[in-house]
Amino acid sequence: MRARRVIQWITLILSLAVLFVFVRTKREPLAITIMLLLSLGSLFYGKLFCGYLCPFHAYDKMLGMLLERVGVKRLDSKRLDSMRAVFYIISFSILAILVMKAMMPYTKIKLQIPILMLAFVFLTLFAPRIWHRYVCPFGLIMRLPAIARPLMPKIISSSCKRCKSCEKVCPTNAIKIEKDKTYLSGTHCILCYRCEDACKYDSIEI
Ligand code: SF4
Ligand code: SF4
């Protein structure tokens, strides 16, 4: 468990550093293309990218720790569900522009990663994972159903006691435990495996 967390921190911090280098060297179109390709890879490995390689996730996690230390509480991003249609329209528009930028690097369209980053920095101050849950344009691609997802956690219904410990720790609200049904959504799961660590009944397996 500890090793997995350390690996996750290292890969996330590296991804933030790589993005910074791309932006500093003005190679945003290349960065966008790489992120679009990695997002398409989610057809095979689910949201591994979100959990381990997303620079925005790295920032969200670090800011969360910092705000927690100074006692600042952010909104529960679930409370913004009623506004999700607006967020999706914004997200889809950003995705369309990013695809155009990646395909035509010299287009005059001005939207670039630094602007996305600024928007993200602003939104994340108010609610954790707001970018991940609603606005991320790459996340829209990752909502496509996976063809092969070998690392997906599964809930074993027969031994599950419906205690909801996994539901409580899941950072992306990918788990729903109801009276006689358990549900784990692959389109939200970022493979952090906190649910597996939280389950005292060994009812989550990889
Ligand atoms: S807690 Fe489990 S279901 Fe939720 S994101 Fe992590 S691995 Fe996926
Ligand atoms: S923590 Fe384990 S036993 Fe409890 S609801 Fe989740 S899968 Fe079931």
C-alpha cells in the first residue's frame, strides 16, 4: 500500500515537472498531442493516466494537503452536480479546441495550456477534483467504455458486507453501495486502490 502511494506521488510530481518544461519551451501542441493520445489509451488501461500521470491531479493533491494543513475547507465537489451540464459544455468546447490545436499546431487559436492551468488553479481553490469530475477535456475521452481494463478493481458481492468503507474513501465517488447492489464505475475509477485498502472483508480484488 505504502509503495503504491509513493509510486503515485513520484509519477504525479514528474508529470507536473514535464508539463512545466513543455510550457517553458513553448511546446504546448506537442504536450496536448501526448495528453490526447494518453487519454485514448484509456480504452485499454482505464483511468490509469488520471491517477498516476495527470499533472492537474498532482497539483490538486498537493493543494489539498496544503489547505488541510492551514485548516481551509473546500466545497464537496458532489454539490456541484446540478451544474454539470454547464461544465460539460465548457469541457467539450475546450476538447474541440485542443484537438484543433494538436492537428493544426500553427493555427491562430489562442487557447493554450497555461490558460487551462490558470482556470484549473482557480477552480481547485473552491472544490477538490472539480477538474477531474467535470471540466477536464481529456476526461471526456476517458469516459469512453474501456475495451480491456486489466487493473480494474472488482467488488465481490458474495462476501461484501455493505459497510460502505470503500464508498467513503473513494476520491472520485466511483463506488455506490446500495442495500442489495454494489457498483464500481470504471469511467470514474483512477486506480488508487484506496477502496481495497479500506475493505476489512477482502471483498475488493484486483
Ligand atoms: S477508491 Fe477504488 S474505485 Fe475509487 S478510484 Fe480508487 S481504486 Fe477506483
Ligand atoms: S468496504 Fe468491502 S465489505 Fe465494505 S462495502 Fe466495500 S466492498 Fe463491501
